[in-house]
Amino acid sequence: MAGVPLYAQFINLFAAILLLIAFAMLAQRRVLTLIDLFAAQGLALAISTGVVAYGTSQPHLYFSTALTLLLKVALLPWILHRLIRRLDVRWEFEGLINIPTTMLIGIVLVVFAFNLALPISQLASTVTRSTLGIAMASVMLSFLMMITRRKAIPQVIGFLAMENGLFFAATSATYGMPMVVELGIALDVLVGMLILGVFFFQIREQFDSLDLQHLEKLKE
Amino acid sequence: MIEVLLVLALPLIGAAVLAVIGERDFAPEVNVVASFCTLLAAAALTAKVVSFGPMLVLEQLFFVDPFNVFLVALTAFVGFTTSLFSRPYMRIERAHGHLTAGRLRLFHSMYQLFNFTMLLALLTNNMGILWVALEAATLATVLLVSLYRTPASLEAAWKYFILCGVGIAQALFGTILLYFAAEKVLGAGGGALLWTELNSVKGDLEPTVLSLAFVFLLVGYGTKVGLVPLHNWLPDAHAEGPTPVSAVLSGLLLNVALYAVVRCKVLVEASTQTSFAKELMMGFGLLSVVVAAFLLSRQKDIKRLFAYSSIEHMGIITFAFGMGGPIANFAGVLHMTVHSLTKSAIFFAVGHATQKAGTQSIDGIRGLITLSPMIGWALALGALAILGMPPFGVFASEFLILTTAMRDQPWATPFLLIALGIAFAAVFSKVQPMVFGEPNAHRLPHRPALVPVFVHLALVLMLGLWIPPYLAEWYRQAARLIG
């Protein structure tokens, strides 16, 4: 890897970890482990943002790192854990498609994402451009997870993981969005999570379960 | 400058106040007053922009030009009339035992917050904040859709949250790509997402990146506009939420989301120098018109029926903006106005009609004209107006769009005409027995609010017969901006 600075190699490493965790989430059946995986993905994201900040001397990225650590590694997993405890759900769940098939579809998606990202990463001047494909791939894998899961909480974790992927895309393509936008996005994610918390209780109260099969009455 | 701040601050203050006192007996009046003050501030802002031209406020954070100022005025106006309508409507719901005091407080507070997010989305100059505001609008309304806590309303709210959330995540990726392209020209930092800055360098932006960005932005914001095939959340959210929420979703949210698409289209079109963005918008628009028209005839729920009609009209507007050019854009902006006014008027009438009949099923509502002539006429006239009967304003804008389509995109005209015909047959045949059939309904505990309905319909009628010169000039300027 001559010519590639050490920090860039670190970023590639963490990008790879991010993608691996996205696959692990796709394969994970247990909801508690899923939350831990989500926290781990947040951590990988925070570290790689920190490395980008250090390597390219972008001071505002340190702030994003702190925000990611606070929100995605500490606060959101904590809220999710609390929710699970309060709702007392600890089931293991079946997806709509079995796990090996899901993984195969996932691999196809990764290839597709890399192809899609290729023209953009060629235009990018950032050292992190090679990771743009990974960012897109993890967005698509989270998307796949949302589609294949039937229960409410895994769908939400998929949604949050998708936001992780988008955030990673922003860092790798442009060294992060302007601060005010990043703060706004963080606020939206947090408020969204709180609203979902309220929502879970409403669904549970109404159906006695968080299985979204109950939510398939409305057609057309 | 003070006007812009007032327009944004008043609904925010209203939301905070109503979060505390929203369940009191006088809360609906407070809601009306807050909306009315917002309307006054919006009127002042409009007057200023009309006399002094576009303005940039607070270090370019906010931007007002003829295109968004008319939407600000429309949003504040429909926000105000809907608050007038929700006053008796929510009281009746409370009297019928559909709502608890706490939920009424939630409704009032979130209603103001929703107005705030709409106005913020319209006024901001920053494409990133636009995204944040539209996502916040979803969050503010998702608990309103599930206000009744019935299984169907929970399902609708869940669908709304997840589909719009996923959709808007695509739009975020589009915004990131936009920033990525802009950063090369404008340098890193906050300036690269300001629409005015982007607009001044739009010819230099990298075309490949912008084309890709536009696909994501159109799919993302298009989900909120309710474009087919991303429309699944829309009828459910409209049918299961309280009627004032349906009225503002149809009348305001869809417009604002479409506004976001059009802002992006202006940039992309100038950058790519191809008709890519145009064709994409025309395609989605036409598909929405045709599919919605066919689905209209299968509806059994009155609110779903008009929700599908909203999809159809959003399709028409998207198609008009896709065609572009001064006349089509003029017609698009006009259609946004008249659709917003007519559709919210219809939802007001439908709201009281369903309360009278005690059901939302079309078969269950019969003979409104004998029971309550005013509601009956309101619904009949509203339906005729939305179907594009002359002399209402919808006819004028649809006529302009159709004639432009015949000249510029002749292939599309048959699809549009057939879809409009089918929509007419479907809606008319369903509304007619509701108004004139054998009556079955009961009395309401509060007087229904029908003034807003007739004010809206009168405005639409006026726009069909005579557009005031300053308004026409306004629309023309907006049309020129869109290009």
C-alpha cells in the first residue's frame, strides 16, 4: 500500500469493519445482540470519523465524532435497551426470507453499490474516497434488513443503521456536512427515536405484540 | 427580516404554549389566534417581498423570493382556516368520546409545530435545513395520524413513519451528493449548501453527480409528495388521522415536498444541460395521474377517495413542472394554490359529513343535502371544483397544463385526458349519492365550521374567473425563477 498514508489505511480498516457489522446485523436473530451490534457500528463510525478528523485536520469533524459517540454509541442503544426491558420482549425472530438467502442478496447489493459509487469516487478528491462504495453498501444492507424483518424493533434498528451508512457516506465523500445540518440531522434522529418509543407502547397496548403482521390490514 | 422571524417564531411559541394548556376548554381558540397571528406575519412578509423583491435574511440563512413567498402565504392561510375548522371538529370528536384531554393537547401542540416545520422548510436557504425541516414535519404529524389509537390508525402511522423515513433518507443521500458537487466549486463549509449560492454557480456543478443526486432527491422528496409508486403511505395516513390533519397533509405538506423537488430541479437542469430531470419528473407525474385515476373508482372510504385524488393532482403538478417553460410553470404554481384550497375545503366538508353519518364509508353517508344543505352543497361544489369543472380555478390551471402538453409533449395528452375523464366518472358517481341520496345521519353537538369551506371555494372560483393582476405577476415571476 505504498503512497497511502497510515491514517487512510486505518479508515479503510474501519470502513471494512462497518460493512462486516452490517452483514452481521443482517444475520442476527436476537434483538439484544442486534442492539449491541448497532452500538458497535456506531463506535466504528465514530473512530473512523475521528481518524479522518486527525488525518486531514478538519476540526469540525471532532465535533461530529463526539456527537456520534454520544448519540449512536451511548444514547440510542440505551433507549433501545430500556424499551426492550420495559416492553419485556426478548424473542428471537424469523425474517421473511431465510438468513443464507438474505446474505446472498446482500452480497449482490454490495457489488451493485460499488458499481454505483465508482463514478463518484473517481471525482472525489478526498483520501477517503474508496470508502464511498462501502458507505453505499451499508446503506443498502440496512435497507434490506428493514425489508426482510417483520418486527418493529429490528426495522427501526435497520433504519438507524441506514442513517449510520449515510453519515459515513457524508464523511468519506466530503469530510462531513456543514455543522448546522449535522446538528439538525442528529436532532431529527433523536426525536424520531423518542416518538418511536411512544409508538411502540401504543402498538403493544393495541395488539399485545410488536409483530408487524398485525399491521397489514390496510390495502390500497 | 423581522417578518421572517415572526413567521417562524409565532407557531413555535404557539406550540410551546399549547403543549402546556392544550387540553383546556379555550385551547382551540388559542390555536386559532396563534394561526391568525402567523397569517398576519406572513401577509406582512408577502407585502414586503412584493414591493421590494427577493430578500436574504440573517447571513443568508433565510431566503424569500416570489416562488416561496406565495407558498408561505398559502401555508399560513390554510393553516389558519384549518384551525378554524378544527375548533368545532375536535370539540365534536371530544364530545363523541373519540379523544381524551391529553390527546387534544398533543393535537394542538403538534399542529402548531407542524406549521412551524412547513414554514421553516419554505423559508430556509440551506438545502440541508430544508431536509431537516421536512423530516421534522413527518415526526410532528406521525403521532397525529395515530391520534385515535385504533389498530388501523397505528398501522397507518407506522407505515407513514417508516416509508417517509426511508424515503427521506434517500433525499439525505441526494443532499450529500449535492454538497459533494457544490464543495468543488464553492469550497467547503456552510456556503456550499445555500440555494442562492448553488443557483449562482449551477452551470459549473458536476453533471454526473447532480444527475445521480437528483434521482435520490426525487425519490426521497417524491415519497412525501405521494408520487406513484412511492405513494403507499398517503391514503392510509389521510384516512386514519383526524380530518384537520388530512386537510393540512393534502393542502400543505405535499406542496412543500414538491417545492423541495422543484428547487433541486432548477439546479440539476442547469448543470446537466439535458432533459433528464424534466423527463424523470414528467414520467413520475404521469404515472401518478394515471394510476391514481384508476384506483379512485375502487375506493369505499370517502377520505381515501380524496387522498387518491391528491395523488392524482400532485402528479399533474409534477408533470407541469417537469414540462417547464413559462406557461406550464405558471399553471403548476396556480394548480398548487387551487388544489390546496379546494382539497382542504373538501376535507372540511367531508370531516363534518363523516361526523354526521358516524362513518367514513361512502355507502354509509347518504342524502347530505336534505339533512344539512350547507355541508351537502359544500361537498358537491368542492367535488365539482376538484374535478376541474369550469368556472373553478382548477379548470383554468388544468386547461393551461393540457394545452401546453398538447404543444410540447403531445404523446402525454391522451394519457392525461383519459385519466382526468376516469377520475371524473369515479369521484362524481361516488359523491352524487352521498349528497342527494336517501338521508341517514344524526345531529352534531357543536355547530360545524363551514365558513372556511366556502371561503376556500369562493377563492378557487375567483381564481378560475379572474386572477388579480398582482397575483398573476407574482406567479409569472415564480414561473420565471423555476425556468
